[in-house]
Amino acid sequence: MTHPVQPPWKEHHGALRGLRVLDLSRILSGPFCTMTLADLGADVIKVEDTRAGDDTRSWGPPFQGDTAAYFLSVNRNKRGIALDLKDAECHRLLWGLAATADVVVENFRPGVAARLGFGFDDIAEINPRVVYASISGYGQTGPLRQEAGYDAIAQALSGVMSVTGETDGPPARFGVSGADLAAGMWATVGILAALRDRERTGHGQWVDISLLDGQIAWLTYVASAYFATGVTPGRYGSAHPTIVPYQAFPTAEGHLMVAAGNDGLWRRFAEVIGLGDCVRDSRFATNPDRVRNRDQLLPLIEQTLAARSARHWTKLLTEAGVPAGPINSVGEALAHPQVVAREMVTETTHATAGIVRTVGSPVKLSASPPQVRTPPPQQGEHTDEILAALGADADLLATLRSRGAIR
């Protein structure tokens, strides 16, 4: 596999340069949000405890060096500090960092940050301009607010899992942690909106994001279909409930995804694969006809496509302007020429993990593009640097380190 070499940026020109983010989050949703901000140029300070640090440091195998690949995937471009927040002096230092932050991100269970002394009200009192983002399972209000948030449970409660999986099989979760990642994306949107509003008002605000809300928002047309009909949506596997053919088909070698999203594409698709007679069949003339008669049409398509490989059909269909492609493995996807050309695989060099490859930023800006500048931090890698800039002298740092309050 070949990987693109990142351009030798001579100077940091990120769109969010000058923005300081205090990252109190861990696992996935919060770190994904703060990595997105860091890629865009923000100075993100990741705060971990002095013991195990972020849980995902040990979520392996696989590991690179002594760090789990999971942690490495969402923590690049950050500076790391390790504090014992039960220590009064460390608590004071954290307040000092919060006073200088534009953004604070946390994903504790609701009420925990406030009990520890750094909830929204606590921070806003010393820093009225702070944009404070909380990510939790169910949000800061409602009957489930105190429940712990888990990606799979959010997928289940939201109904998303009920429409994921094969028609005759059990419900399935996404192959990635969709609820966590969606919450991180929604938090990023909320933070940027709040920062824009701060330019007008001079004041920050509390951004309240929940995993469940994010999944409900993703229901979009599935929810609208339910509102319109009262019919509970079912599972269609890789297929689409209202477009046919729009799904994966087995071939002689591999699976082929077809997206014939309108009648014109359907006609071209049918002619290319040798089902021209179906175009003239009244059962399949229009998309509503094909949706009603999918059980009669799909076996004909499957039988035809089974004769050749997915890559053979991809070439013919693409040449005819029909959206189609093989279902790649993760390795095949990461090595795809289009993925490489878009710099969606990046490399950094980590002190203990060596070369760390991560997926790049999908945000492409013409004047101030995201940059992958530094590898994920080692636990407490920048503690002295950050606290010294805050005004802590060498004697204080030595004292704190001697009693295990910093790392």
C-alpha cells in the first residue's frame, strides 16, 4: 500500500488558528470533535489523569508501541497534559487553563463536571466568553439524563438499529461507532455556531449534544416516511426502501453496489447487463413499479450479475454512466487512487509507536486547509510546557511531580 506524503507546511495557517480548546473528553465522541478542531488549526490541550489516561490508550489489540491503535486514531494534532484533578493545586491550574480557553469540551455523565468544579457555570463565571460543549448519552435534560451514554445503546433506542441489517435477519449496529462519531460532528457544528454568535454578543454559551439526539436527527427520510404513513420502517440490508435497484448484488467475484437512482439510470443499467426486456416490462417501467415488484425483479438481476465479476460490471456500468462499484475491504478502500489523491491517508512519526497512519480530514478548504501536524501525544507529553506557559515555575512542577499530581 502506498500513502501520500503530506506537504512540507512551512507555517501553520489553519482556519481556526489562535483558538484554544481545553479537551476534557475521552473515548471517541469528544476526541473526534476536538481532533476535527485541531486539524483545522485550533490549539487543543488534551487533559488526562495521571494514572491510565484516556481509556482508549489500552483498548487493544492492536497496539503500536505501547499505545492502542484506537487512541491513535482520534488524538493527533493535540498537546497532552496529565493532572490529578483531586489535587487542589492541579485543580487551580486547570482553572487557569480554562480561563484562557475559547472552548471547553467534556463528555462526562451530566452533573459530573459540575461536581468536580469545572461545569459550565463554574467556567463561565471566570471566562464569560467560553463556548462549553458537553457530549453525553441523552443530554442535560430529560428522564434519561443521568444514564451513561454508549454508542450501541443510542443506536438501539434511536431506531437506527431497527432499520439496519438484512430483511430476514436481526437488527445490526453500524460497522463503525456511528452514534459517537455523529455526536462528535454535531458538537463541532454547535461549537462553530456558538463561536460565530460570540462575535456578535461577546459571550459564550453551553452546547448540549446527546448521542441519542444525533441518531434521531439521522433518521431524516425514514422518520418522515413513518410520519406520513404510520407504517413502521423495516430492514432492507444494503437496499433502499424507496428506490430499486439500489443495493449490493453478489457477482462471480465480490459484491457490486448499484445505485440506479432514477428511471433513466435504470434503463441504462438494464441494457448494459442484458436485461433490456425488463425495461419494456410494465412491472418495472417506473421506480414506483419497481419498488412494488422488487421481489420479482431482484432475482433476475442477481442471476445476470452472477455471471461476471464485480470489477467487470463496474467497468461496463461506469462507462455507461450508471453509478456502481465493488464493495471494497478497508485495505482496498484506503489504497484506492481517489482516496490517495484526496490525501485521506496521512502519516506522522510517534516517539514510541513509530510511523502512525490515520485517516485524513474530509474538510477541504482552498485557503486554509486542515493540516496533520503532530502525532497523538504521549500521556503528559506537554505537561511542563503548558503549565510553564501558564506561569507555574520549575519548583512547583517538581513538587507536583514528586507527589504524583502531574505526569
